[in-house]
Amino acid sequence: MTNQRPTPLADPDRAAVTPPSGAPRPRLAFLGTGYLGTTYAICFAEMGYEVLGFDVDIDKIARLTDGEVPFHEPGLEELLKRNLAAGRLKFCTNLAQTAEFGDVHFICVGTPQRVDGMGADLSYIEAVVSGLARHLTRKALIVGKSTVPVGTAEWVEQLVGKHAPAELGVEVAWSPEFLQEGFAVEDVLRPNRIVAGVNSEWASSMLYAAHKGVLDLAATEDRDLPVVVTDFATAELVKVAANAFLATKVSFINAMAEVCEVAGGDVTQLARAIGYDPRIGNRFLQAGVGFGGGCLPKDIRAFQARAQELGAGEALRFLHEVDLINQRRRTRVLQLAADLLACRCGPAGPDLSGTRIAVLGATFKPNSDDVRDAPSLAVAALLAKAGAYVHVYDPQGMHNARRAQPDLTYAPTMTDAVRDADLVCVLTEWADFRNADPHALGTLVTHRRIIDGRNCLDPALWIQAGWEYRGMGRP
């Protein structure tokens, strides 16, 4: 039965559902141990569940088994080691073992942008679901957490029907994730909502049992935890709609920054003023070099592509402009650099030859080592392409940055990056950069020029220290 309206997932009667394995609580398997699957696996083990993480990447599984998180996320490695030691958490590369273990299988594999278009590549989902279904020997619930185009859950049902024995009665549900890198542990343990797309009461009951730890924690802390139980299509659309809205909000304030720059306004004061309106709010109104990462850019493109396939492309035409605004912020830093350095601009763009530029930040946001579609790293590459001698430093993202942009020069410390620089560009708002002493840095550079690509610095302090300051959308 498909729910036609939101109904409470936290129904006390559902607590008594018996997992197919016969275990007291459902055993949870997380297929795909990237950022999403690893974080969920570790945090659900922390809530007392028996958890198994699966991946085809042997090296990644070995590192996790040894207690090493293969990416940077504050607080996660401590939880990993604690739950490995407690025996609640294991990792493997064996799909048959995973199928035998799990009552609820969460699909957490990547859905990157297709190489031949804007749509999402679902080949990883197809491979893991088909493989899992072939190995199942009892009833189970397969739950999608990956961000996917609407209609994917029904397709996954078809894959399960094709590869799993019909007598097992394997079911599918969809429950999107809403993790913020840098805050992911809190987002799993204390989510701001749970969304569940289900087709039966049994699926609802199993999802309740799988989330009981989260719901119990909320009850213990007397914290409201909204739960929306809905159909497949709505559950799939929730995540992409949320990302589209957030991307639009970021690009909106960056469009206002473009207007402020020609009108003489200050976008930071503008954002503060409109953010006081409760209908607008101040979150995601930070003008700068734009958004990046492994979610927002590819998700808004895949959303447009899927809407076009469904005949609703006109409805999401605005997302194309959202994407264009975001890309323009990167070239705006190049233009500001040329202005500050008084460099010539030819038909091919600014010529920054002979200049040394320090780029502070390589990740798409602080408290992460993720450089996927990072504006900071893209800007560094643009500056280097224009002829500048670029030195990049990031507190956590250096290894990934080197792999993504091997031709750039990387400095071991912030002071090494800025030493003898003609221009400093702050492009990721790490606390180390926000709290840097402008007087101390001023003794290291050749010229005191700075571009605040995140509007995260105090202009007055830097100007008083003798720096020529440029913000994004600020006079």
C-alpha cells in the first residue's frame, strides 16, 4: 500500500516487527563505503546496531577495517575505532556475505554526472542492486539513500524482480540523505527530518526499526524529529529539490554581488538585511566564489536532464542560469586578480605572467578534504593558466588537490604559500585563514594585496594593516 499522505513512521506498534534474520534488531548493511555509506555505517553502529559496510574497493575496506577513515570528517574516526572494538561494525568486499548478513540494505553508491551529458550515471546503482539481489536468500528491504533522478526507485524494484527469487518477497524503499560535510556525524545522529518513500506497511515497519535508535535519541533529548512517509517519487524529489533550492539561494546572492559591484553596494550588508526576513533567512546567503562539491553542481544538472526527459524541462530552465552564475564567480576572481596586479588583458584574457599568487583553500568548503568541483581549486587552475606562479595551501585537502590538479604547486604551510606573494586569494573559509594575523602575513608577502573570495575576513583589519583588499560584491 502506497501512503497517500505523510503518516507517522514512529508507530510504537512497529517496534515489534521481527527482522527476517531473527536478530533482536534489524541488521543493517551499507553498500558503498564512500562518504555517505561510511558515515552512516559508523554512526548507526554507534547507536547500537549490528552493521556491515560493503565495497568493491579492497584498499578502502582494508583501511576502514584498520580503523582509518579514508576522508576527513570531524569526529568520525574516533567512532569508527570504538565500534570496531565493540564488534558492532565490520566491513567486507563479499556481496554474498553482505546479502546473508543484512535485513535492511542501504544503497549508498555514487551517482556522478554522465560523461556524455548532464544526467546522472546510475551504473553503480544497477551493479550493486543486481548483484545483491542475486545473492539474497531471504526477505529483505533494499533502501536507496543515493541521490537519484525521480523514477529510479521503481526501476530498482524492476531490477530486484529480475534478479531476486520472487518467493523471497524482497521490497524496496527510498530514504534520501541530507548530510553536510563537516557536520555529518551530527546530521546522522540528530537529523532535522527523516523522509521515507515506501510501498507497504512492512517496509514502513522495517524502516521504523532501522531508525529506532535515531528516534529514541530524539525522544531522550526531547527534540522534535519530523518524519515524512510518502511515495517513491516524492521521496526521490525531496533531495534534488532541496539541493536545487540551496543552489538557487547561493546563486541569487552571487547575482546580487554582481549588481552591487557595478552599483557601489555591499552585498554582505544586503544579505544581512534581507536575511532578517523570516521568509528568506540568512543561511546560504554568503556571497563569494560559489558552490561546489560532489552534490549541488551535478545534482542540479541531473535534475534539469530528468525534467527534460519527463517533458517538464521548462519548469527547471532557471537552474541553467543558477549554474551559469555559479561558474561566473570563478572567472570574477581572475578579473579581480588582473585589476589588483594591473595586468594586461588580451583577447585570451588576463596575462598574469611573472606574478606569484598564493591560493589559500583547495576544498569546496572547510572541515572537509573534498575537492570535487571545488571553486577554489578551479580558480587556482585559472590563475595558473593565465601565467601566474600559483602556490596552493589547504589544511586537509592537499592530497586530493594534488591528484585533481597535479600541475599546480602546493605549499606545506600557509606561511610557505604566502611568502613572496604578489597577491593572496582566500578561497575556502577555513578558520586558519579567517583568523590569520594580517600584520604577520604582511611581513611575508612582496605586496599586500588580498582577494577575499568568501567574504570571510574583516576588511577593516586588513586595510588597517596596509593591505589592498577586494571582496566579492563589496565596494
